[in-house]
Amino acid sequence: MVSWTDTEIVVEVPAGISGKTDVVVTTTGGASDPETFTVLPISPAPTVTSITCNASFNNETVSITNLAGTNFKSGAIVRLKRAGQPDIIATNVNVVSSTMITCRFNLNGTQVGTYTVMVTNPDGKSGSKANAFTVMSEVATLAWYLAEGTTDWGFSTYITIQNPNASAVTALVTYMPTGKANKTETVSLLPNSQTTLTNDHLISVMGGATDFSTKVEYTEEKPIAVDRTMTWTGKGAASPEGHSSVGVTAPAKTWYLPEGSSKWGFECWLLIQNPNTTDATATVTYMIEGEGPKTITHNVPASSRATFNMETDIGQKDASIKVVSNQPVIPERAMYRNNRREGHESIGTTTPATDYYLAEGATGYNVNYITYVLVQNPHDDPTDVSLAYQTSAGEVEGPSFTMPANSRKTVKVNDQLSHNTDVSTHVHGSQSIIAERAIYWNNGTGEACHDSIGMSSPHTTFCLPDGQTSEGRETWTLVQNPNDTSVSVEISYLTPTGAGNVTKTETIPARSRKTFNMAEHSGVQGRAAIKVTSKTPDKKIMVERAMYWNAKGAGTDTIGGFAD
């Protein structure tokens, strides 16, 4: 007993006791009737260990797909805290389990900088992780990064820049050649146009053939899009080959790349661009199909690009890749086979999500297309995954499977669809996943291929900088509609001068995919960039661009830049 009066008794409950007990007061006059009293157990405070995604811009609402920690309780409040700024309170909070929360943050107009992530349970106890989330200015989108690029070793590279604005834009291009000083130049971009920096131009600017990465900044706040194409002819090959990829708009500390193989005759290269003024230490985790993960640490010097061979790191394996760096970096992955007769390349993504979309895909036809979907499970526990195929005739149910922790799964689409089918793919996971797609074919000159990362959500507008109908080139625009209703899309073709641009309007049926040949659809002769916009309110789409030449002896594919 601590204290008492005629009307009140204060007692202290011994530590560690919980449950129900009878309270009886005994005086010289006897004992009182018992009264049941419940001692509640002490709930531990929550902890916060990580957040996905961990950065976004201050002009958008961001979805958090995995706020990880411990001791989360239903009814928890999630907030971002920064000294001198009002708290940003999350909406749509879902306590999935005691170790996982999903939610959304409206970042419109918020202060740029790092924020503490805090979770407060209904009992008032809180846990937090300092500097766990970064709010970036929209100005950060005023740059594109291309990790891969070489004008050496028999490769040719060209960079294509698309200006979809009604006024001119000036771009500042920085080249980061391996072992050499950086080189810069300014490039004027005409309104609604396509600009190409050719292989000869790149060699001239950098003073010779070299491996390099590229950064493209634009000085006005008007969006542009940038991609890069590389071509070569393998030793003894009967056809040239190429690969292409859009750039990324910001470096990050964590990246995922679902595809990767040093098996089956493939050489697989991980290329990491470090645009910082200090060296970066990159921890590379290979999530090996049929085995456990293996981790390797690599150093990437400041303001440079480093290249790492998968076979050197882990031997001959199929594996997805995760890159975690102490400095924000940009990785890409390139693969080659058959003395480099064929090859493909792609950027990675920073955003695992429960849904991924892949606009391109085909089975059969006269070159025998074979399509593979690569799925990466980055979690420490299993994930259930299902695929849906969206064809020109509508949606077809795909396979479902459970992926082990930290693993990679390969799905051969031809095993589920009939010959001669154009297909887009929607990949869904019970937890966040990442998906990529590779296509192989043979026109009689040897196997060729292309590849692209998917996207975690559809968008309103896509810009695809490269495109050509001359010199034997075919250009195809693949439009995926994942909605339950049809959408109207506007497809524009932007020429190098901005003169003679062509715009068409098309309808894409619900849960389907349509394909547009640039030469037939636009009538453009020569080169042109592509812009695709969904004109149906609140209905977003997914778009890729595929290009072929030498009668499909060579081909490339990539997603584009996007806007909402």
C-alpha cells in the first residue's frame, strides 16, 4: 500500500503481473466484498526498420508499400517529422500485420529534405527511424541519367532526346568517360521535336572511343525524355544487333533488376554510374533462382562508371539483382550471348509494388517470338504471385505460384498462350514484387533479343524519344490498357525539326493491348519521337516502344518517360 484515506486507498501493482484478480479491503471490522480488477500487460513500443519507397517528390502523393518494423497495432498513426515543419500525417493507413504497414503521404508543397518516419500506436507509444524518408524538389526531375554507353569495343552508341513542349529547351549534357575527365556540352532542342546525338558526335566530344555514362540536365522547368541505343555486330554474326533503354530521372541508394543470367552461354554485366563527388560502396545481392541469395561488395569511384561481371561474382547462375549503395547511384544490366550475336539491356527500378505492368510481348509469328517474364521477390518471406495476359482479344488468366524468400522466378509466356499472340502482362503479388520481360526470336540470321523493366503503375502520358522508319528500321508502339473500360489515346509523332508532326487518336479496348506501326500509322519517313496520352479521364495506360531492322535480325525495346 502506498497511501490511504477514509475514502481512497492507493496501491502499487508489482512489476510483471498481469491478468484478473480480486481486490479485497480488510480492516479491523472485517473484509469487504471482492471486486474484480484487471491488470493489463505492458505493450512494447513499436519500432521502424525500413520504408518502401523511401523518397518522392514534393508535387505528388506517394504510396508506401512496406513500412517495416515491429509491434504495430491496429489504429496506429504514421507521420513524417522534420524540425521546423508541420508533421505529414499518412492517410489510407493499413496495419497489415504487427511488422508491416501500408499508407499514403500527400507531399504536395512540403519542404525538401530528410524526414523521420514515426509510428504511434493507440496506447500512445511510438517508434521512429531518423532520416528514413527524403522529400525531393520537382527540380530534381530536371535530369536524366544513362549508366551504360560505349563507343569502343566495336559498339556504336547514340542518345535521343525528346522535347514534347511547345517551346524550345536547352539541355546540358555531361559525359562521364571511364578514366578521363568529364566532358559537357549544351544542346538546343526545338519545340515538339526529336534530337539525336550520334556515335560520331559522341566520339568527337569525348576525344576518342571510350566507355561512358551520361547525365542530361535541362535548364527550363519543361519535361524532356532521354534514351540511349547501342548497336554492334558480334564476331562471325550474320546480322548486327542492338539494345536500348530509357534513362532514369534520379539516382537512388536501392535498386532492383529482376533479369540476370551468367548461365546458358550468357555474359551478364552490372553497370553502376556514380554521379557523386565521393566514392560509392555498393552491396550487390544476387537472388539466385533455385538457391539462396549471395552478396558481393563493390566500389564505384566518384563521378564515374564501374562494370561488374556476374559470372565473376557468383559463377554461372540465373539471378535477380539488388543494389544497395551508401551513395545514390544508377545501375543498369546488360546481357549478351553467342559471341555477342544477341544482347539486351535495361535499367532497374527503385520501387517494388504489388502490381507490375509490361506492355510488350509476343509468341510465335514468322520469327518465332519467345517471351519470358522475370519476377523478383525481394522479401525475407514467400510471396504469392499471379499473372494476367492482356491480348488483342482481351484478358487471359496466366499462372499463379509461390516464390521463396529473396528469389527469382522465370515464366515462359509461350507455355500459356497460343502461337501468334501479341500480349501485355499484369503481374500481381501478395507482397511487393518487381517484374521484367525478355523476348527472343530468330529471323534466320541467328537468335536476337530485347528486354525491358516493367512499371509499378500505369500513367497518363508516355514519351519515347527514339523512333525511325528509314534505313530499314521498323518502329512499333505497344499500348496496354489495364482498365475495365476502353480508353481513348492520342499518339503523336515528333520529327527532328518539329515540322510535319502527326497526331492520331485511337481506342484501346478494356484489358487489352494494341500495336501501332509508325510507318503505317503516321506516314512519317525518317526519324521521329513518340508521345502517347490517355484522353479518358482517370484512366491510365502502359506504353513501350520496339524497333527492328535488318528484317528483324536486330531489335530493341524500352519503356518511356512518363507524366501524370
